[in-house]
Amino acid sequence: MIKFRNLFLLVFSLLSLSAAAQLNFEFTEGKFLIKGKVVDLESRKPLAFANVIITNLRKGVTCDNEGNFSLYVYMKDTLKISYLGYLNKVIHVSDIDSSKYYTLEIPLYRDAIKIKEINIYPYNDLDAFKKAFVDAKEVNKVHIPGIAEPKYSNKPVAPKFSNPISFLYDKVKRRSSANPDFKP
């Protein structure tokens, strides 16, 4: 009885696998499957969630977290592989060696743009900042544009922005848990 049950389960699983293989709606005459991996050119590390697009159909797939993809293509299709921070790569399917249809490795080159260093000051230019810095004998006397000077007080002006955590801390910092009137 146990042998018959095991045989039945084996036959049932084989039939269900063959039925699943036949229900592939992507396959049509002339299409074939390619499988590959998108990697970094220098480190050979996989690029997770890279995009592989068939340009003439404007359809494609996203790689898994290991950089792997599988896609049904025609021989006339063109693939565009893209990943944020890397240069795009265009590959014609007809240029791919048929022995590499299931082991295709696509390296992408990192896109590096160097920009010159910039400094941001709360003044119109560097000279105005230097003058204000040299003229100020105390830190509180430096005038920062956007914050109004006090009219009737000698207290320095507090910035108009605040952190919500700092606001809550200011509200409860005088209270103590040893105080019986303490209410959180």
C-alpha cells in the first residue's frame, strides 16, 4: 500500500511538472530562452534588480537580488541593460554566441561624473562671509540672513526650525520621575 502511494505521488508530481512546462504563454514560434546575470565590470559583483528591456517591444524584466534574469527573445531583438549609477549597455541578440544562451554574463561599467567642489555660505560671496566673520567679536553678533535681529532684547534669536524630539525634551526636562506629580 505504501509503495503504491509513493508511486502515485511520483507520477502525479511528474505529470504536474510537465503540464506546467507546457503552459508557458511567453513561448511562440521563433522565440528562445536566454538566461544571464548582470554584474559590475570591475568587481564582478551581481547588480541586484537591474533592468533588461527588449527595446523594440518596450517590455522586459527586472533581475533578482543575485542579478539573474531569464527572458524569451527573438533573434532580431535588441536588449538594453540598465542600472542606476552605471552606463547602459545595448546588445543585439543575433550577436550573442549560441553556446552562452544560458550562461550569459553582462558586465556594466560604473558611470562616474566628477564635479568641482562648491562651498555654500549664508552670504552673497566668500568675501562678504570673511568680512562678517572678522568683524564679529562674539559668535552671537554675526548676522545670518533670514533670521531677524531682536528689537527689544539682548537675547540671541533662536532658529525658527526645531526638531520634534528636542521640542518634547524641552517640555519634559524639568519633570522628574521621583516627583509624585510627574505625568508623562
